Amino acid sequence: MSNSTGGRGLQPNALSTFDTVVMAVAGSAPAYSLAATTSVLVGTVGLASPAALLYCAIPMLGIVLAFGRLGRIDVNAGAAYSWVGRTLHPFLGFISGWALVVAATLFMVAGSLPAGQMTLGLFDPALARDTALATATGAGWFLLMLGVVLGGARLSARAQLVVSSVELAILGGFCAGALVRIGEGGGVVPFDWAWLGFGHFAGVSGFAAGTLIAAFYYWGWDVTSNLSEETRDGRRTAGLSALVGVGVVFALFVACTVAIDALLTSGEIEAGQTNVLALLGARIWPGVGGKLMVLAVVLSTIATLETTLIQVTRSLFAMGRDRTMPGALGSVHRRWNTPWVAVLVVGAVALLLFVASNALGSVRDIMSDALAAIGLQTTLYYGLAGLAAVVAYRRTLTESLASFLLGGVWPLLGSVFMFCVFGASLTQLSAAAIAIGIGSLLAGVIPMLWYWRRGSAYYRPAPLDAARSFAAGAGQSNSATRGPSYVNAGHPTDF
């Protein structure tokens, strides 16, 4: 079946396995996540913070497995938007895609101003306190990443490799230095392997609070699935790259958190807030160490702005291609093979929100609540995707123990965990944050019903079934399911 926007698709085979591993790591934004969240995590569970990251990674890996298995039978830039729609219900699929779009747009707004402030702070701390200058600098970084994403998948991968390599080299070097110092007994608190156990949690409530916070460290690795149509052997590569990427960031998260717990006092961590990595860097390498860690956070923020742009624009591209959103969003640039209309629309909306949230105090307060509610969107579409994998593979689960565990139990565990985090968030967020989080999801009902009434074929899907797809030989061709998400692998359906 031809593409609904005229048959022109994204550039195939533009990315290698290594490229997508780099994207997965950058998507989770190691330095940014550590800087933004570690003081909150440590303040909540103390020395159990490494354990929270460990035990959160287990169900998260279930979602990674779910994405990988779904990607094998449906290569689609929309990822969860397509998979959930074809297994659970098209309405749930659309809401999954909408949730990612909302979360990604808000996150880009959240990331741009800190990027501007930290960039200026590298030169003069006084400049970072100039809101207008920080806003302009952050907008400059955002526009630069917008141009990179517009220039195509290969340009995005090259830029990402440069930025993320420097970030990871800095983080890895300081982690190594911290572990050596801890091993020599130079820590404020002696390291104990019990930090990775359950003993330091304050009961079940403490465990739940810690894993709730830790869940937001990992978001972003699924950019590999949104890039699957542009990746060589996308059926296999997207899932494998996500798995490797999550493994890398997990190791960095745990190592850095152990270093922070051991080398900084609880008072320093609490006072440091988002500057905690700079404090760690200065403790390991007095003088220049702090600035190098700030540089790592700046680079991480820039890197994740790029991957977030990729996720939201590819999702909108898939929606436009399926006519569940304006068809122009499914347009592909003739030279760069990128969804240029989606890129420009997202850029305009994000810049508008960015400037407004930093120019007007009341709007900025609203944006603060909106950003706090991002977890509602991310855990919702992760949870639905985990459930979709179980449904899509239901007829293969009894073929072997590995199929049962990797295709059924683990993704289901991940899905239940995500829904529990979603529910827990409703009890911990402010009323305004909940209203914005749920309200933004409900706003998606308007375009969903509009395009459903207009007869988009997305709402008459060919069910996604692993057994039938593999029987039809879908696993042998990377391009078999590229195109509109309502086309079944090996079983195109006429409407």
C-alpha cells in the first residue's frame, strides 16, 4: 500500500547499529538526568538511591524488551502509536502517540533554559542569572538542534556522536576517579554493598517513592524505535540498540550515584540541587573538575534536545502519514528525507512556549506544573506498549520458557510497574500538575475523534500478531511494514 502522503518516505538505511546505540544513550541524557534528579532521589531515599535505580531498571528492561519485540513485527516511525493501535485499540494507540508528543514538547521547553543558563555559567556565573540572555542562549541551542534534525538522520547521528562522546568521556572519567578515591577510603561515607540492597529503604513506602523518582532517569531510550525506518536492519537493530543503551546509562547512573553518596555529605547534596554534579567534579578534581561536569550537563542537555526532537517529529510524521493528524505533517523533504513540516511545527510551538514561560511569571508557574506532569504521559505510553507486546505475542508465549519469560512475564511486569508509577504520580503531584497532565492527554481526544469521523484507515487496523507475521515471513525483510501503520506485515489490507 502506498504512503498516504504521496509515497515518499524517510531515508532507509541511514543509521548503523552504533549510531542508534549512541542515540539511545543520548535519549536518556545521563548527565542531565543525574544533575536534575539526584538530589531529589537522595533526599527521598538517602543511601538507597543506587538501589532505587537498580530495581527500577528491572521493570524498565521489560519495556525495552517489549519495544524490541514489537519492532520486529512492525517497523514504524510512530512506534507505540502504531503498536498499541493495532493490538489494544486505535484510540489507545493515538493517545500513546499524543502522550509522547506532549511530553517531548514540554521536555524541550524544560531543557532549553537550563542549557542556556549553564552555558553562560561556564564563562561568568553572573551572566547565568540574566533571564533574557539565558533564554536567548537556550533558544539558540534549540534552534541549532532543530537545524541538525532538519538536515537528516545521518547529520543528526554525526552531531550526536561528537556531543555524546565528550559527555560520556567526562562522566566516565570522573566515575573512575570517584571509584578510585572511594576504594582508597577517601569518601565521606564508606561504601557498602548494602546500598544496592533493600535495607536502606524506609519500608515499602520508601521503596515505592525511590523507584517512582528513578523511573524518570531512563526515559528517552525509545528514540531508537522512532528511527527504525531509517536504520539498517531496523527490525533487529532498534531493539538491540535500546537494550545496549539502557545498559550503558544504568551503569553510569549507579556509578555516579554511588560516588555522590560516598563523596558528598547529605547537606551538600541537598544544597547543591541541580548543581550536584559540579560539586562532585570539584571534590574529585578541585578547580577545573566542577566546570568539566557542568560542560557534561550542557552537552547532555543539547544531546537530548536532539533526540527528543527526533521522537516528536517522527511520531507526528507517522500520524500525518496515517491521516490521524493533518496530512502535511507526513510530508518528507526531497533533499534531506526528513519530515520537515513536523520539524518546523514542533520548533514553532516549542519556541513559543519557551519564550512565554520565561517572559511571564504566571505562565512560567503553569509550565512548572506541566513539566512536573511529564511522567504521566511517559509512563502511560510505556505501560500500554508493554501490554501491547504481550497481546501481540500471545500465541507464541508457550513455545519456550524464554518466549514465556521475555515475551510475556517481563514486559507484563514492566507494564504493571509503569501503571503503578502513573497511579502513584496522581497521589504525589500538585492538583495543577495533575490537571495539566491529564488535561493535555484529554486534549488529544479532539483530533482523535475528528480524524476518526473523517475515516482515517488507521482506525480500521489489521491486528498485529507475531505468529501470523512470522509465518508470513515478515521477519526477513526490513521494509515489509514501512509505511502507514495500518498495513499488517505480510498481510496488506484493502479498505
